[in-house]
Amino acid sequence: MAREFIAPGNIFTGAGALDMAEEKLSQLGSKALIVTDKVMVELGNCEKVETALKNQKIDYIVYSEINGEPTDTMIKNGLSLYQEDGCDFLIALGGGSPIDSMKAIAALAANGGNISDYMGKIIGGDLPTMVAIPTTAGTGSEATQFTIITDTENDVKMLLKGAVLMPDYAIIDPQFTMTAPPKITAATGLDALTHASEAYTSKLAQPLSDTFALSAIKRIFKYLPIAFHDGKNVEAREQMSIAALEAGIAFNNASVTLVHGMSRPIGALFHVAHGLSNAMLLKQCFTYALDGAYDRFADLAKAINVASDSDSDQEASEKFLQAVVGICDELETPTLEEYGIDKEEFFNVIDKMAADAMESGSPSNTRKAMTVEDVKEIYRKLW
């Protein structure tokens, strides 16, 4: 069966990637909107991008208000700045939130309206050029046609889609990930692990997405613990940056499954960062999904050398699950209770979360039939 496979048009990777890409920036427009957050400004990372633009005599303005997961209000404010200051292309610097915000601002710049208007629709139009510079190794947003924006009126994390949301340029320079603290390194790295695992075990997996997913899985299990324990390890940071990109390319073409479907409602209602809510769900979600895809999970176990050909698919799958639990424990992933979420409050919204999860469509990509009752039971097992 024929399948389409898409990725960013231009990718620069490795130490010095920003320097290499600098000349390209001069060809993209006359004024850039830099979408970022206050931490990137305070750390001096934004200044590095500003310097690259100044070197090429490109005007710019900085929008540094993406302080948290992006909301429709942040997008509206960013769009106003983009339009009022006469910008004609965008650069996102940061984790998934600034990159997702850049995509949403670009979509509205081309198509108008409010971002909530696009829930459940395929976004099209002639979007301005977008450049993604990730500062975390995890979200993969620099390589996807998706953006996740919270609808503040309805408390829903909207998964918005369209091939035009794929950044035109991805600059994967590990210098920007060196400043990520251990908790961010862990949460974003486990997000990448989730992307790769779900892409490989999705019903929509294809040979090319499998190639990227397996490569990402190998890198993550080898280098994420190192980056977590030693944030100044340049090789680990560079390898994790590549792994996050690979995982992003993989799930962009194979989609995600039940973990992501169940993670978004937790993030929307309890304001848990996306990568962390994914990590909290991994054990229970994979425990549920395992017997629907023993062969696929077994491949992942063998890729990271925790299982051998002498193991049955079921045995190998269970070893992969234990490896996932092990890395989550090593990276000090908290439970919902340890995070500070009230059990009664959580149980009171399980029905809404389960409905929102199923409506997202992601659970239907799981290689095992899922009902809303199955989703509710997994939520309960988190306690």
C-alpha cells in the first residue's frame, strides 16, 4: 500500500548548525517574529538568534510570552504583534510550546479567525516561512505537521493538523539544549521515547517511520540517562537532539496512540507539562497495549538489547515494558499523587478526560480495540 512520508524541507544538525544556517535566514524575508519564552531570553539563547539575524541585516521583533503550554490567548497576542509590526516570517526558539505557537500564529496569519476554529479540521493555506530551533530534546515539533494549543474556554488541548504546519527549516543545534535542567531533560526525553514507541506500535506505522523510530529508541535508551545525570555531556546532548528529531519524524508519519490521547486531557485540566504527563502514563498504557502488538514491542526490546531472539514475542515485550518502567524510575518521574494532584478531583473528571481522549482519535491507532471504558480504567489505575 502506498504511503506518503513528509519531513522538514531543510534540516541542519550538529554543533554549529545555527552558524551554518545563518546565510539561509537572509533569504526568508525582511522581518522575523521570534517566538520564544522569557527563560530563553534570560539564558542568552535568544541573543544568539538575534545576532545571527543582525549579521544578515534582517530586522526582527521578539515575542517572549510563551511561558507555559500555549493557549489560544497567547496565539492571539502573538498574531497581533506579527501583523502590527509587519513581519513576514517566523522563528521559534524553545521547546514544543514556542514551536507549536509559531505554527498556530502562522496558520492564523494566512487564514484568519481564531485558532479554536480549526479544531477537527485540516489546516491549509499559504503560510509564511517557519524556522524551528528546538532547545529541548523531546517534543519533535520541529518535524511535525501538528500543533497542540489549549482552548481556555473549554479546557481542551486541541490537536491541530495540516501538512502546511511543517516547519520549512529545522535547526538542531545542541548548544541550545545544554541549558536544560535535569527535570526538563527527563520530561522531554521521555516525550521523545513515547513518540518513537507509539509511532512503531501504531496501526499507521510504515517502513520509513519504523526506521526513524527504531533509531530514536536506541539513542534514547543509551543517551537520555547520561544527559539527565550529566547535562554538560556534549555527545549525549547532541545524540538526544537527533533522537528527538527522529522520533518527531516517525510519529509525524505514523501518528501516536493511547498515551498521547490520554495525556492531553491531564495536561489541559491539571496543567501538567506534556512530556511529563506522557511519562506518568507509560507503564499503565503500555501494559494495556502490549498483547495487541507483542511482535512490535518485541522489536523495540531487541533494538535496545534487553531481549534476544530466544525470547518469545510476549517475553520480549514484557522486557521492553520493564525497561520503560526502569528508565522512568531512573529519571525520577513522579506519580500524579507525588505531583500534587488531588485524587478526588482527578476521579471527578475521569469521564470528561476519557471522552476527550477518545475524541482526539489517537487511541484508535492502538493495535488493540479500545473503548471509552478501557480509557477510564487506565486512568483509575494511575492511582
